[in-house]
Amino acid sequence: MSAAFKYALLASLYLAQGLPYGFFTQALPVLMRDRGHSLTAIGATGILFLPWALKFLWAPLVDRYGTRRQWILPLQFATAGGALALALLDFARHFELIFLALLLFNLFAAMQDVATDGLAVNLLAPRERGLGNGIQVGAYRIGMILGGGLLLWVFARQGWTAMFLCMGALLLPTCLPVLALRDPPAPAPAADPPPRAVLAGWWRRLRLPGMLGFVGLICAYKFGDSMAAALVGPMMRDHGLTKEQIALLKGTLGSAATLAGAAAGGWLAFRRGRRAALLFGGLAQTASLALYGLFVAGLGGLPMLWAACLGEHLLGGMAVVALFTLMMDASDPQHASTDYTLLACAIVLTQGTAALAGGIIADHLGYTALFALGTLLSGAGCLWLVAAVGRGAGPARVRQAWTSAGLIPVSPGVV
């Protein structure tokens, strides 16, 4: 498999995941706030991500049975079909039904993601993971630009039906590279275990030395940022921005800034290693959250909001690439889908919990308290992860990559 096809394949698959995610995290909260829903109710939409939090339950099946292509292709088509089906529902009159449909939609996308993550771990060599995750995050963010920016704009102009017809039309072409994928079957163990034993494989993987503690570290790295970022869209709406302005700033320009951040994060992980990428990306992202705090406190006006939003996406892109690279380091290629999915599920569960916590804090204490606490927790989580892994925490595979993988000689003075 050529390098060009490998990266194009992963880019198309992660773009397909980013598109609906951009809608759920950026467009949907704005639409709900516009219809008078409380911040707590908006935070509670994190339940839509339940399939992403529970996908570890079927991840061992993906490792054990069939090929990546056999899992990915039908689920890609099902996701595109689900978007077209959602176009038939009316957002104003069938909100409860739409909520259930979105939950099913996320189930298809989460099942596809398990196979895609396993494919990425198997395709990318340790030296390629920094750049590969930069492409992954960049493609994902392009999807978020389309899902959180373009689709919100389409809704503002043409309504719910046109928005989901547009989503389906964007998802269908991402199926094409998968048609050309020819991957070998997943390796089978010598003895064929019963299905119950296969399904319980995630528990055995979680109990490996260092894995549970590593899960706690990556969750701490993301909690503060997720708690604050989940309410940025509603905060903008409450401060008088229109849906079109939010679509431009948060959905389009903000996500576009993440492309640069993803490229920088991939380059930094490749040139300087995991520690530098995680430390710089995490602390810089924390600083961007502080800018939101200054804005809601009445300082800086719209220029401060622009700086905060663009900084959050640019610097957050660097942090995400570094974190995903470390998660890939922790994944055993023989159990790629299960290991990486366990870690990804922990992140999703953290984001959902953080979003709910953020909604409650903002409803009762206001946005200033939300962004102040988010900034504090984000910085503390970053420093804790870097310090703990530097002392040897986590699986042995992480410790090996921490000091070797991704590093290449650099000339003096080159940053």
C-alpha cells in the first residue's frame, strides 16, 4: 500500500467522522439555545455520545472477526443513509424522535470508528504516528468545519431538511477510498474462543500493567478543556452573536485554525518527541481558555473573543495530535481496535461528563466561573500527565515511545 493512498484513506475516514461530530458539538447546541433550552439541557446532549463511550464493548469483535474493510464499508454507507433519513424529520415538532435518531446515527459512526482506529494503528509505523495523527486530526477538523460551520449556515438559510441532505451528500464520497482497500484478515488466535470470551477481551486489556492509570492520565489531560469548550457556542449566542457569526468564527475559521494546529502538532511530535508536543500543546491550549475567561469578565470585547476562539482551535489541535499519538503508542498492534478504542472511549466519556458539569456550573455560577475552573483543571491535567509518564507511568509501550519514537536529529537552532 503506497504512502499516498494510506494517508488519503485515513483522511477520508476521519473526515467522515468529523462531519457529524461538528454538527453535534457545534451546530446542535446553538440550535437548542436558539429555541430556549437551558445550558444544563444542552450539556446533557452528551448522552448522544453514549455509543462512543461504550464502543469498547464490541471492539474485541472487530479485532477477532473479519477485515477492516468488511466492517468499515457497510457502516460508512449506513451513516450516510442515516443522515438522509434525518432530513425527513422536523426539528421543531419531533425533537424527541430526532434525539433517538441521532443516538442511532452515532451508534453507526462509533462502530465504524473502532475499525478505523485499528486500521490506523496497523498502517502507521511508530515514526509515522506524529505526522499520521496530524493528518487524522486535520481531516477530522475539515469534517468539523463542514459539520459545524457549513451545515449551521445551511440550516440558517434553508432549514433542517436541506442541512441533512447536505450532510448525506458530503458523507457518500468518503466511502470511495474504502472500496479500494485490500487489507488482510485480523490475526486469529490458535484456539477459537467462544463469543463471550471475545467480548470480554476489553476487560483483559484494561487490566494490563499500567493501562488503568494511563486512562486516568489522559482523562485528566482533557477534562478541563472539554468542560469549558462545550459551552463556547451557547456563550457566544448569549453574548449576542448570530448563528451566521458563530458558524463563521467557531465552525469555519476556528476549525480551519485547527488544521494549522494539527500540522504543527504532528511536526512537533515527529521532530521533538511526545513530551514536548504534549507539554507545549496542553499549556498553550490552557492559555486560550483563559482568554475566554477575560472576555466573559468584560475585557477585550470582540477582539478578545476572536483571539480566544482562534487560539483554542489552533493550540487545541496541537494538543489533540500529541495526545492521540501517545494513545496510539499505548496500543498493541495485535489488539489495535480494542486498545485504542478503550482509550478513545475514556476520552469521550470524559468529554460528556465534562460537558454536563460545565452546563451545571455555568447555569448556577456563570460563564466566568466556568472558564476560570476549566483553565485551572486544563493546566493541572497537562502537567500531571507529562510528569507521570516521565516517571514511567503507563504501559511499557508508552515508556518506549516517550524516549525514542518520533525523534529525529535536528540542527542546532531549529525549533
